[in-house]
Amino acid sequence: MPRASTPDGFGPDESTPDARRTGGCRAGGAQRLFASGELARRAERAVALLAACTLCPRRCGADRLHGEHGLCGGSRHAAVASYGLHHGEEAPISGPHGSGTHGSGKHGSGTVFFAGCNLGCAFCQNHDISAPAAARDPATRATPEELAAVFLDLQRRGAHNVNLVTPSHMVPQILEALCIAVPAGLDLPLVYNSSGYDAPETLELLAGVVDIHMPDAKFWDPATAARLCRDAADYPQVAREAIAAMHAQVGDLILDRDGVAVSGLLVRHLVLPGGLAGTAPWMAFLARLSPATWVNVMDQYHPCSTALDMPELAQPPSVRELDAARRAARDAGLTRLDPGHERRAEALLRALLCGPVRAGK
């Protein structure tokens, strides 16, 4: 993010060594692993896990190689709900704010939205495509060749990266597609955009393949996780271990001279009403991992999906709760906090003062 620290501590602290900027760096890990044959070997090992699926912490044991569907809805082939250039991610992922016609990034992030999900949050804003039924829909099915073509099309269209959204249950299929796309010229950074509910064995398959890890840090309390995510009481422990492993793989976030991320860790934390997300302990954990961890304290929760029927989730967090969450991040010692909430406030203020921006103006 190409801006100096703000008075309240939000925004990147460019004084830290890990906030350094690089030149126009491209990804290289997947290319090296392909050249050595290791990428193909990892794809083969990953596909074998589908026979009695242990890809994610659910370890449901479904025989996805022979037609069964996991709890996530996934089967043998990838399930892709949609893909395209996305300008609404954090500035290091979509591109610096204000550099393009959509207001966040000249080219945008090349997002690939996989259908289905291994976690299943009650308040999922993408519930129409994250439900297991979406992954079972034949219309979402993609062969390795088709998924590789998606990656290459996003590169051709100028994406800053390939952003794999909800990928935890599709890692074998992603690796298979990379074995096709990399020799065909794919050299964009790969973003692993997950819920944080990732098995350590699966993350090991991605070491040196993924350039940017972008996990969620959702809940600190096991009882809350069980209640809101289909009995996933182990989410807090699994996510802490996964995020630590991700940081060990890629380190702190590194930007190029244009403010676009080329490698590293970016963590998202959605503030929930009533303190349900456990913000303060999460911020302390991330600061212990590294004070230079780039963290987005997200303020855009709104009730949807089955959360509409849950009184504890029936309203967004209050302004006081949001302020307390940001204060907890600062007090924990985190120095690189995403200023996205400031950009949204600025856009709202401009709209109120000037009216909506018209095309061509």
C-alpha cells in the first residue's frame, strides 16, 4: 500500500524491513517446481488424497475419485462458480487505490471463485456459491485444462495475480491445472484466499507454489466456531496453526514499486457483533507471529444467509465495537493495518458532498 502511516496507526509502516518494496517482480516458485518435476509429483500426491478425502480438517473420507462428494460438495474435478478481474480486494491485491477506472487497481485481481466450501459459516456473503449444492452442480465443473485456461485468460487480461477464492477443498485440482498453465506461460503471483480452515498436510503441498497467503482469522472461541460453522469447534486451533505455517512459507507481505503484493501474508479479520470474532486475542496472536503482519480489520459484516435467523448475528457491529477492534489491533503492536475502512469513508463522504461519479467525468 503506497501510503505513509496514518495518525491512528492504520496504513503500512514503511520503516519496517518487511515493508520494503521491490521492482516489478513476478512469481517464480511454481515455475521452479515445474522445471524440477516437483509440481507434478505434488499434484499426484494431492489427487491421491481424494480417494478417502483428508484434504481439509473435516477429513470426511469421501471417495472423491469415484463419484462421491465431500461435505464441501467437491468431487473429482474443480468446481468454478465464476472468475474475472476484481477491483474490490485490498489495495496490495487489486492494485493501489485510485489508479484505475474502478477506483482500486489499474488491472485488478484475477479472482477464481470455487464453488462449495469446507467451513460453511452461517453468515457467508457468498452462500449462493459456497453451499455444497453449488459444487455438485455440473455447470460449475472444470477439467484441469479448463481451469488452466482460466488462469491464462486472467493473465492475458492484465490481472495482477491469480486469486484462488475458497480453495481449500480444490488443492489437487489447482495443482493439476498449474502443471498445464505454468509451461504455457503463467507467471503471475498465486494468492491462496482461504477461510484459514486448512490442514497442515495440504499446506505443505503448496509450499513454494503459493506466493501470497490471504487467510481469514474468524473465531477465537471453539464454542462460537462450532455454533456458527457447522460444528467446526477446532477452527480456532486449526486456523492459528495454519496461519503460522503460511507465515513460515511466505513471510511478511512484500510490495513492488507500484504497491502491489508479490509475496507474503495478508490476514483478514471480520469484526462480528457482540465480540463473537474474538478480535483482541486474534490481534495479539498475529502480533506475536510478526508485528509487520498485514491485517485487514474488516467492518463490512451484515446479516445474511442463516445468520438472519440468529439473534446474536442479526445486526452489524456498532461503531463502538468497530473502534474497539481497531484499537485492539493497535494495542497489540501491529504496524501494518489495512486502511480500507478509511477509503470507504472517503468514498461515502465524496458521494454525500458531490453526488455519484458519472461515467466519463
